[in-house]
Amino acid sequence: MGNLSNKLRETIINKIIIKLKKKKEIKSLTFVGSFIDKKNYEKINDIDLIVVTSRLNKKIFNTYKDIISKVNPSKLGINRSKLKINSSFGPLKFNNSKNEIVIHLMIYDIEGHIDHVIKSPFTVFDWERSNHYKIGRLKDIFPTGTLQLRDFIESRRGVENYLNDLRNKKISFREYGFAGKTYFTKKLNQNLVDRDKFEYIYHIVRNLILNYIKFRKQNNKLVIFSKFNKEIKDVLGIKFFDKNIKKINSLIDCKNKINKKKNPYFDKWIVSFVKDFQKIINKDHKNSKKIIFYRHAKTNLNNGIFLGQKLNPTILISKKNNQKLTFDKIFISPLKRSIQTIGMVTRNKKYIIDKNLLEIDYGKVEGLNFKELKKKFPKIIEMWQEGKDPSFPEGESHHDINLRKKKFINKIKKIKFKRLGVITHNVFIRCLIGESFNIDKKNWFKINIPHLLPLEFIVINNRLHPNIPRSNLKILFSNFSQ
């Protein structure tokens, strides 16, 4: 009865993209959503396909749509004879009959994908969980990495935007418009009526709960949205659970058609639910301990050579920083360039030197440029190309820095503070960002750490979470899409 085996799923994927995957400009074809999670195709509303291409215009957009429109649904093996394409962006449902299959075709160029990661991290984070991709992975083009507390406030599908939609009784979505050889994205609204209203309420409740669980657990595993889910109580708290669980369970029953009637009280309850959720986010923000990491100010030796612990240059004079912060404590590396940076980022006069914050020890590679490294120590280059993490001759590896980093983090988590400053170095922060955003270690070298850019982390329940504006992550991950 509607069994969607892995073999059938792979057959469907191959039949849908058989012609698309021949397009050389396409960087990724990724199937996401219920199609990859459900085991019964009768419970699938649509098949979500993400296409990332190196360039996008009206001709390319219509070409991809035309290719998909020619897919024969009767040959997909799921007893459907009608095909519809939804090329909009948003949680609208387009299937109107059991005999119809909808392919939700979402097309982005690389810049559009990056913009989507920044503005809609919840959506793309869920997409990155998919192993059903061809050509390349989404996270290798530009990573979402992890969910952050600020995402619940700042993203398109954050609490404020949800509340605005509910107050206006509309659901917001986006479509492309084209002008000449360029495109733009139009924000549109549709009245919340009948099925769309119920589906949107279900979408809001499910996504806020599951994304918060992912945020607190710092992983991207599939979480089943089910009745009396113990994780709702454990993660969101007993007060929230007791107040909302009956309506959550009723909502799930309606979605699963156990309760045939769409409970009219969902309309009033959903606003209360989102506000209750908002209180949890605000409480987390208020009670969290904040740590701001900085890479030291630039020196004249930040010129393409391997600058580690042995060379110890002074910083260059730069313009005055008017955004100096005051910290309860500030920790720094013992190198000159860190000590001299203090006055540029903080009003604090006292500081604590910690050797764990030192730059990586490049050993015999110190002072060489990349060309000289390749000539003198070619084995290191070979091991990097194999995805390995070698130690520099008579020096350290990224693994060694990671051990120092963990030792430092474990120490400061035990300290009482509200805001703490840390001045350290490029590789130390690369390890911090790389691990926090679940980036493959072989790609940590791509992480771009600007001098003096404040990078906020927060401690909640003794766990360290990144909390960096997504616009700054565009800078940190700028090398991934090149």
C-alpha cells in the first residue's frame, strides 16, 4: 500500500533528472522534503527538487521547467497520471487530486542560493540533510552549517514574520520575475483560507518546534513530529508543553486525517503558540553568556606567508574603532599582535594571557609562502589533497589546535560572566567556526577570517552555540562558492 522503497525512490529521481543532469552549468540537483523522509508515497504532497546552476535567466529557467514538464508521471511507479510544476518559493500546496503529482521545482543560481541560505537558514539546513543529490552537495556550494538563536528572530521564517502573516491572514511566498538577461524575486501574498490556512498553521508549529530541537541539540538529524513527543517537553520545557500539547496533538491528528474536522480553535491558538515560543527565544537570549572572538589586527607579515608562533610582528596602524565593547573579562594570545589589538576592540585595560589561544605552530614552514611550501614539503600538499590533516614539520596540525580550542572553551564555560572577549588568531578561529558549523575538516582552509571582525558565540545550558549574523557568514564562507 503506497510503499516508497529506497529502490523506487532512486528510480523516480533518475527518471526526473535524466535530462537535467546533462546540463553542464548545473552544480547541484538535490531532492528534499517529505519525498526523502516518508516511506509511503500516498502521504507525499509533492516532490521537492532543488536546482543550483552557475547562471540563471528567463531562457534557462523555462528550459528547466520544460524538461521537468515532459516527465511522464505514469512511469514513476506511484500510480499518478497527472503532473503539475510549482516553481514558487514558499510553503504553498499545489496538489488538487490523488491522481496528481506536484514537482516543486526551486531553481537558484549560486548567488541566489547564498542569499537563500542567509535569509532562510531553517529551510536550507533541512535540505542539507538530504543524501539524495547528484553532481554536488548544497553545503559545498555554501554551507548553512548549523542553526543559531538569532535565526529565530532574523530569518524569513522567524517568529516575527510568522506573526505578521497570521495577523494579516496571509501567507507570504516568492516568485521570479525576469527583465532582459537578469532576474529578480517578487514577494507575494495569498489569503489564508481553507486548506492553505490549516497547512500553514501546521507548517509553523512543526517547523518552530523541530528547528528549536535541532538548535539546542546542534545536529541535523531527522526529528519526527509526533504526538506526545518527549523532546518537546525536554527541550522547550514543561510549562510550554503543558499549555500547548493538546492542541499540538489535535493538529497532528487533523494532518493525519484521524480527526476529519479542522479544529476552528487553531486560528486563535496559533498566535498564542507563536508568542509562547517567542518568550522562550527571548529568555534564551537574555540568560545566555556571550563570548566575542576576534582575529588580531593586521600586521605587515599578513602578506601570504605562513605566520605562526615564531615570527612575532607588531600590528599596523589602522583607523580608530568607535564600536569598542566592555567585557567582564578578556583573554588573549601571548603574541604581540594580539596584545596590541586590545585597545582597538575594547576599553578593558586588564587581560588574561592564555597559550591555548596561540596561532598554529607552522614549524619549519613558518615564513614560507604557498609556492615555497609546495617546493620544500610537497608531501603536505599531497595529504591535503587526500583530505588528510598532516602536522607541519616540527609543528602542529588542525587537530592539535582543536584540542587547544576545546581546552580553552571548557575552561571559560566554568567562569561566571555575561560578556567575555577573546583575541586570537586565524587558524584557531577557523577551527572554532569549522567545527561549530559542521564543515568537513578538509574544507576548513576555505574559511575566511577577517581581522577584527567580531564573532559572537553564546553559552546556553553549558553548550557553546555560534550566534553570528548571517551577513557576516557570507564573508566567512565567501571562498566556498569559488
